[in-house]
Amino acid sequence: MSIERVKAYFRTYGMESRVQEFDVSSATVALAAEALHCEPQRIAKTLSFMVDGHAVLVVTAGDRKVDNHKYKAQFGAKAKMLSPEEVEALVGHAVGGVCPFAVKEGVEVYLDISLKRFETVFPACGSSNSAIELTVAELEEHSAYAGWVDVCKDKK
């Protein structure tokens, strides 16, 4: 199971006990915010794209949507999300539990600047009923991110 790989990853850092599992679904931003009793924007949603034949993950704040023009400027291609089958095969996590931890070899992870406004955020942990609260610095460290990007629409 995907969550077991994520727990094993965090176990190596003595952080496994911080992984939260819920009796309810946390597969969407709204459901995760409800399960965690937090604001939806603090949910760190992980979006899966195909860029030049390989999987790319972009972690954004829960209240932001990808801006196609910014995305194309950053990655040199139109934003093409992976199908649910591709996500599981290429990334190693199923839709609803996709996260930037314990992903398959070759997956590139980027963090969107929309996350920088928070002290802590809540990414999923490989299942549709899990999350972990991390500081932005911890998210950087544990996501093995390739860099920060600005690919989301500005909030009006």
C-alpha cells in the first residue's frame, strides 16, 4: 500500500507518528479540510502532470488553480494532467492520496509559491484518508523538490 511506503519513509526520520489517518475521506481539498478542521487553503494538494514523457508533481495551496500560461512558461508545454491509471503507475500513489513523498524514481516534484504564505500545510500521505502537518521547510526537505515554481492563478 502507498500509505505504508510513506509511513516507512517518515519512520526513517522519526516522524511516522505525525502521519494522521482518518475514518473519513480526505481525497479532496474540502474533505481534507473538514477532516483536519483547518482552512482549505492550508491543504497542500499535489497535482500530477506529464512533461516530456515523465511525471511531474506540483504541490499547491488548496485554494489555488493552475494558470495555463504560467504553467507553459515554466515547463515549456501545455498542462496535461495524468489519468488516474497513469498517476498510480508513474507516481506510485492513487488519486486522492497523491503526495510528494515516497514517489517512484524519476518523478520530479515542484512546490508552488502559493504555499509560502503558511507556517504549516497538510499534504496527503499516500491514501485517500491521510495527511501530515509539515512546516514549509519540512515540506521542502521531505518532498525532495526540484524547485519552487509560480504556476497558479493569483487569488483575487
